[in-house]
Amino acid sequence: MSNSGEAITLRMLKHNAWAVGVLLDLCRDLDRDQLTQSFEIGTGNVHDTLRHIISAMWRWADRIADKPLRPSINDRGYCTIEELSQYLEQAAVDLENACREVIANDRLEEMMEFRMPGMEEPIRFTRGTAIVHVITHGAHHRAQVLNMCRRLGVTVLPDIDAIEWELESRQQ
């Protein structure tokens, strides 16, 4: 992969982690009832959708790096926003490291297998596609969290696009 392709991939990973962190910060003022209020979107509520995003980062880091899968964060039950933030920190580092290794060793086109729950046969795709998946997966579910927060009455929703991330990153 060219240096610019690597730079774009790493930039997207950093933005993904930052945007999830912004949503976690947004949700710090919500109580447990609000975080677990049912919606017919995402994985059913704000808490579970945030946990799902982070768990996917966590587990896809293992898959991309060809490591044994750690237990899913989804299996841990209710997590506080602080606990989710800690999981996010680790998941972001692990995912970035896994992607750096794949890119550095020119393994983006290497095939990998994944068995979806309930499927008999595994599906096959490249490590590069797995990286794209985990990033776009996060974006898809972040939009759902924003929608649920709006429906919970949160009136000021953050702008979490890549330009906002870059502008904020420059200020630090």
C-alpha cells in the first residue's frame, strides 16, 4: 500500500475512535433508564449500540491481526460510560496496531474467513475489506446513536464528521 493509502486508513481509524468517544461524552449526562430505553433502531438502545460499536472494534482487531478472539464486550452486560470509554481506548489501540501490521506487511489482499452466527459455512474476504467494514460499521451505528439521543431529548448534538475531528485535533 502506498504511504498515502496507509495514511488515509490510519486517519479513518483515528476519526472513528474519536467520534465514538465524542458520543460517549455526549451520553455521560444520560441516566441508565435513558441509556437503555428501547428504540427500533440500532441494537435497540443507546447503551447497547455504543457497546456494540466498541465490541466490533475489539473483536475485529483480533480477527484482522489473526489472534484468538477475546470475549465480546457485548457479553459483559451493562457497562457504565466510563467502562465503555476504557474499552474504547484499548479497542482503538488494538485495531490501529492490527491495521498497521497488515499494511506494513502488505497483507491487505490476504483472505480471511469469518463465520457469522447461525451460518454453517464461513464467508471469505480480504483483510483490507475487514478494515473497511469495521470503519463503516462504526459510522453506521454512530448515526443511530445520534438519532436515539435526539429522540431522548438531547438538544445539542455534536458534529462528528472528519473535518470536525481534524479541527479539534489541531487544537490539541
